[in-house]
Amino acid sequence: MGVKIVDTALRDGSQSLIATRLTTDEILQVAPLLDKAGYHALEVWGGATFDACLRFLDEDPWERLRAIRKACPNTKLQMLFRGQNILGYHHYPDDIVDKFVEKSLENGIDVIRVFDALNDVRNLKSAVDAVKRWKEKFPRAECQIALSYTTSPVHTVDYYVDLARKVEVMGADSLCIKDMAGVLLPETAYELITRLKKETSLPIELHSHCTGGICQMTYLRAIEAGVDIIDCALSPFSGGTSQPSTESFNYALKGTKYDPMLDSDLLDQAANKLEKFKQKYLKNGTLKVKALGVNPNILKYQVPGGMLSNLMSQLDKQGAMDKYEEVLKEVPRVRKDLGYPPLVTPLSQMVGTQAVMNVITGERYKMSPKEIKDYLLGKYGQAPAAIDEEVREKILGKDHPEIITCRPADLLAPEFEELKKKYKKIAKCDEDVLSIALFENVAIDFLKRKYGLVAEEFNVSL
């Protein structure tokens, strides 16, 4: 059996290159072809897709999932799940996590990839337990736990091997190395995967990005080390800030013991359709040419491609693009001060914004966003390394509230039934309630349009 491939073009590929703007109609023109091509799975949901459907595309993300499931009867469907953050940007109560897992499986998901931005296993537990609990009703359900890969003095190969042992005990069905910044070097990948294959019994998947120009080399060394699955994207939505090309790896490995044995003709047909959509997004400016290039600076500063774009956007709006290099140098300093958090959503946005503020104001930590303050109070979980206490005191003040040391979600009361009751005139099903739970105002506006509600029909009494 050769290396297996998960195609990300319909989720992370489009999220990385065109800000998750593929419509359901466009996806459904490609999905049936991919379904017959021989993939291990298709990543089609989760991440930013949920938010983008409601906020920008005027689509119901649950209807999208059901439609893709109907179009893909032969291949496993995969989603990205941000642990206790689900698909949002802060922690949600356990009952919301459990219900979201249930409804994701019920509506067509097979593989739920769960990660935590801090690799705090406490923030994974609720989602992992939920998948295990719902397996009895949905036997096909798989829980994949992803390790957020980054580099720092504490993020060593030993660190990740130890973390992998812990998540195996938690009940993971498979393990993913989630290299969201594309900074995993080829020889490190070989060493890490060799160790993981020896010290765990889990299938191992590698997810990375091409931004730094090394991803294809890293994948080949990972394959030689025994990685079971690699994440690739169909060529029109591959490369740059996305994953390597599916077709390229299919050709490169053909006839070897690693042969993925995908149907090249079906891949070409699907790619031709996607290429038409790509050209549309190039013409309307959604796809930026810069996103398709290589930026070795991410290897120097350990900054993901998407975060680079956010930094440029923030500086451009403030007329401070001349500060770009200075901000890039400030990012690793902020990371060190904050205990080396991995630069993945939402921490990447938080660290980037703090770095911009430090440079623009001319005084480090003179101003800090609310999210950084919450992080320093322990509301996101345990930092990988010690936080600089002088920085914490400068941002929070000497008389700051007590730092949270328990699992943050332990402090959150159940709210699903309360939301269901509160929005009974708007939410027609449990999926609607979950949409409101994650993105309240955006979801309410969407549901009003979807159901054609007028003001007196959806007045909410608290």
C-alpha cells in the first residue's frame, strides 16, 4: 500500500489562496470527480469555511456539508476542528463542543481533525471524548489529533514525541503533524516521523504549506521516514501559501512502493474545472499573486504566510509599510515574552497585532489587545513555556486578577439549551442553534435572510 493522500483544495487550499471564497456550487462541480479518484479523504469543511459561508457567501455551512456528502458517497470527508474553540476564536462550553461534534458526524463528516493552538491537551479532551462517545451512533467516525508544529527552545522533537504519546492515550485514531507555517525542515521531519513511528502505533499524517519553498522536500523525507498520509491540493489551488500539488506527487511516486495510485484522468478533469474558478478569483482580486510565490522569510522569522499577509494589511492601513521589517523582527521577541505560543489561529493574529502595536507606538506593550490580556490571564490555556512576568505585569497591571490554572472551559456554563430557547423563533433546527452559538450576530443576520423573517417574528426576549 502506497502513501495515502488527503486533498485540501476544497478547504485549506482555497482558504490559503482565496480566503475561503469557493462557493458550494463551485465545490459541487469538482467533488464528484475527486470522490472517484482514489483519495484517502477529502478535506472539505471546518477551519474558516463555516464563518466564510455565513459572513461572506450567504450560504448555510450545514447545507454545504450535506450537499458534499451526497456528491461524495465513496470517499471519507474530513474537517478541521479547533478543539475547545470549535470553528470560532474563543472557548465554548463542553455541551456546545459535544453537540457540534454530533451534528458534524450526522451531516456527513467522517474524520475530525482536532487541534489546540497551544498544544494544551486539556483543550482537546472535550472534542476527543465527544468523537469517541458518538462512534456508537456513527461507527465511521475517526478522531485525528493534530500537533501544532512550531520551533522554539521548548518545541523539540522530544517535546512532540511526548505530546504524541499523550494524545494516543487520550484515544486518537490517528496523528497529524500540523505544520501551519511551513517551517518543518526535511531532516527534522525525517527524525520526528522516525521517532513517532517507533514510539506510537498511530497512523501519521503530515500537513504543511509551500510558503517557504521547502515543503516538497520535507514531504519526500517524511515519506522515506514512513509517514502514512500527506496533505496535498489539486494543482490550481496548490503551491504558495497552500499545500503541494496532488498531481505532482502522484506522478513523482508512480511505480514506487509509495505510489498513491490516484486516477490521473479524473484529477485532470477536476483540475480543469478548478482552474476556471482560479482565474475568476485572480481577475476579481481575491487571489493575490503574492500568495502564489515563495517567501523564505518565514523560515527566518517563523511566521506563517497568512500571518505575513495580515501584518502587511495592518501596516498598510496605518500607512506604516516602512515598518514591515521591524515588525517581522519583533514577532519572535513577542513570542518569547509570551511563552512561545505556536503561530496558529487565533494566536498568530494575536501575536502579530501585538508586534505591530509595539512597533507603531514606539514602546513595547504600551498598548495590548483584549485577546492578549485574556491569554496572559490563562483564558486560552497553558503557555508552552514560562511567560515573562514583567511583561505580564506591564500589560495587566500589578493588581491583575488571579491567573487561571484550570482547564479554561471548566469555568464555562452549559448554554446550548439556553440558546435554543432564546432563539426559538429564529433557529429552526439544532444546526441553526450551533451557528448562533459560534457566530451569534452574523448567524442571526444570515438566518433572518434564509427564512425571510421580519422584525416582529424574531424579537428576542432575554
